[in-house]
Amino acid sequence: MQEPLLSDLCKICHINPPQYRCPRCSTQTCSLPCTKRHKLWAQCSGVRDPAAYKKKSELVTPSGVDQDYNFLARLERNIEKADREAEGRGIALRPALDGGFKNQKVEPAKGEVQMQNAFQRVGVIINRAPTGMTRSKENSTKWHQKHKCLSWTVEWVHDDGRKELGNCLETLPVSEAYAKLIQENQPASKKRKCRSKSKPAVKAELAAAATEDVGSPTKASAEQATSSHPSQLDFTLPPPAKETTVPPYAAPLAATSHTPSLTANHFYLLRPHTPTASRVLIPLPPASSLSMSLQNRVVLEFPTIYVLPYPPEALPRQYMLEEQFLGYSEQENKELEALLKEVGMQGEFPTDDGFFRDHEIQRQEKLDDRKILDVLRQDLKGLQDQG
């Protein structure tokens, strides 16, 4: 039997006939191990080069058409993927003149320049949430053209954890802005206004009802009942004057007692990005404007104000004042500096290896044999006491 030629066998093992062809360099292999060995030896990626030269006769074939189609489809997928990433990152793409897309600097929206200038004037630092997050979608802070000031989106958090969003001007005091929010969220207030406007009409109806009450059948039946039971006169028939003097609009006035008392509330600004389990709050004077309250402060998209019935000195455990938080942070920093000073770094982290080598030599020179023996004796004594 005639043996096959080496050129007709696998280019790697030279034993079996080839079954696969590398799309990159057209090397013929017989199995997957030989294919992997070929990529390792020749540093070949195994991916077809779309820019490789091909003859015209090779292009006008089913395999050539499939290669061109796969190349165009891969380009389209990459463009769609890039568009999705740009949209997710908030990068605006403008259509170019040739019909493609070109990344250009987008002109600021209307009022954006005035709003940024107002942020700088107040000194507030805005930490933006990622595009598409709920916090970013809820932010509707804008520049008010009529009043020439900022219209903030404020998140109001109540004692029971209920949250409400509202827009208010930066010139409004904090207490007035909260009262405006309460008034807007109570539809019953409109009914009370309508009833207060119709008080004269209600009084006229009451007077007409009092005059018609003399000949009414209800009073006649009441008189018959009192004549048959004269001993129960004081208990069955109340004075008629009390029936007619009670106005029907007294019920809505009683309903106003359920509205929250604005004078009993205390306002606190939330400090974001604090490494504590407690909420760090900053007390706000009720008469101070929103711009003064946010001066040199950091907010996450828009300010969050807690409305609590507790004064600063009587806050629950889940809340912490900013002064306490800064005190704890300063104490921790001092402890860290003392620890670094104790090990000889003095609060600095040099990267030079020579510094650490010299420092180690100096430390070893300062060691005393007697001090080492004293330490060992103390350790032995402690072990004996425990035993």
C-alpha cells in the first residue's frame, strides 16, 4: 500500500489526514488538539482577515458571499452595541452629513447655563446619579424664567418614612415651602374655601328654616309627645335655639385639626454619602431660605429634607447630627494618625524602598536586649497567672 505524502497529512501531527482549515492562515489540521497546538505555535488567532486579498474567481462563490455577509452583519451588530452603550452613558450622538453618527458637543438646554451659574453662586455641590436611575428621573430642578431663580425639586421625608416630592423656589423659607406642599396635597382645602365663600347663603337658609320651623309637623308631633308625658319635658325636647344656632360648616373646621402643626416641626437636611448606619442630619432654621440652607452643601441630585417632631437634642437613635458625625470622624482620624506615628510613618506613605530599609536599620539599632528580656518575662508571668 502506497503511503500518503506529508503534504496531504495534518500539518501538525503528520499522521492523520486533515479535516479542518484555519480561516486565518489556511493551515490544515486533523483534530481540535492539533488546531489549538497550531494557534499556540504560530500565534494565530484563527479569525478570518476580512482585508485579505482574494481573487475575483474566489469572491463570486457561495463561500465568498457568506463571508461578505457575515462581515457586514458583524459591523451592524457592533454599531448597535456602541449606540446602546452611548445611550446608557448619556452620550448624545448627532447625525453627520454623510448619514452616519458623529459624537459632537451638545448645546446646553434652555436655562441650563443660568442654572449652573446659580449652583456656583450658592456654592452647592450636585452629585449626579447615573442616567436612567430613579433619582435622576425624579429630578426636575430648573431655572424659573419668571422669578429669575432656581426652582428646586425637594424630597420631604416625614417621621413615618413617607416621602413626598415637590418643587419650590430657592427664595422661599423652608417652613413656607413645606406649608405650600401640605396645602397642595390636600384637596379638602379647596372645599373649605368654597364653603367659606358661601357663608352668607348658608346663614340665609338657616334663618328661613327657623321661621318655617313653627308650623312644621315635626314640632307638632313633639308638642303632642310632651303633652302626653309632661314629666319628661326637659329630657325629650331640647331647646330650639340650640338647634338653629349650630352652623353646618362647623364639621369642616373640626377636620382641620387633623392637619399637621407646622410650628411643631423641625427641619433637617440629609447629608449624603456617610459611612454610618444612622442618617446624618443638618438642622435648618425654619425661617432661612432654601438657597441659604444649601450654601456650601452636597446634595444627591436634589436636596432631601426631613420633617420631624423632634428637636436636635432629642433625635432618635437612627438619626445623627452633623456635629456628632464630624466629631467621630475627627477622633478616628486622630487615632489613625497616632497609629501611623507609632509605627514611624508620621501619617505619610513613602514609596521609596530605601526609606523602609533605613527605617528598619534604625529600629533594630534602637532595640535593647534588656527590654526584650523584660517583655519575655512579663509574657511568662502572664501565662503562669492564667494557668
